Amino acid sequence: GSQNTEDLLPFEKSSEEVIESKKIESIDYLYAYAHVFENVVFHVQVASLKDRKPLEQIGEKMEIDIPIQEKEVNGFYKYYVGNYLTYLEAKNMKEMLVQKGVDSFVIASKNGVSVNVQELLESLSSKP
């Protein structure tokens, strides 16, 4: 019965991740938003759970009709959508999902390994 809605929401998203995603948007990284980083792909994370859930269940629950992907990171199952070459594309998708009530934020991976989005965007400005 009501059990499965309880364990899906709220998503166990670490407050660090939330703070980080807000920080990125409060700083002016516009010049970096459209940059294509070598071997980097941006995604929009929609959930982070201790217990694995079927992808269809996540999609239905959140009313997301684009394919959801999953990877395990430090004992958590991270669910995300999209494979975008720029932060801007991922950010636009994130904003669309947030409008639908899906608590989400942008993540990135380089050669399949998670990287810090803020450090990635900042790395552009530190180049001479």
C-alpha cells in the first residue's frame, strides 16, 4: 500500500549536493555554460536512493517520460536523465523538471567518472 510512496520520497539527496548546485547558479558562469569540455557529459540527477528501484517506477513516480539511467555511487543508486555536451543544455532540462515538481540538479561525468560541476566550470576561468 502506502509503503512504496514513502520510501521513494523524499529522495535521499545529500545537502552538500543541494548546496553545491545552488552555488553554481548563484555565480556567473555564463561563459562556461555553453563550453564543450573534452570527454565530459552532463546529466540531470532526479533521485538518489539507498535501495534500488526499477527505472520505470522512478519514471512513473516523477512523471518523467525520457529514459532514466542509473549508476551506483558509494552505495547509493543515482538516477539521472540525459547526456548533454554542455552545462546549459542540462540546466535547461533541470529547470523543466523543477517546474514539474521534480527536485533535480546537474551532475557531470568525465570518461564515465563523476566530476564536480562547479570545479569543472571554474576550470575555464583559471586558464590564462
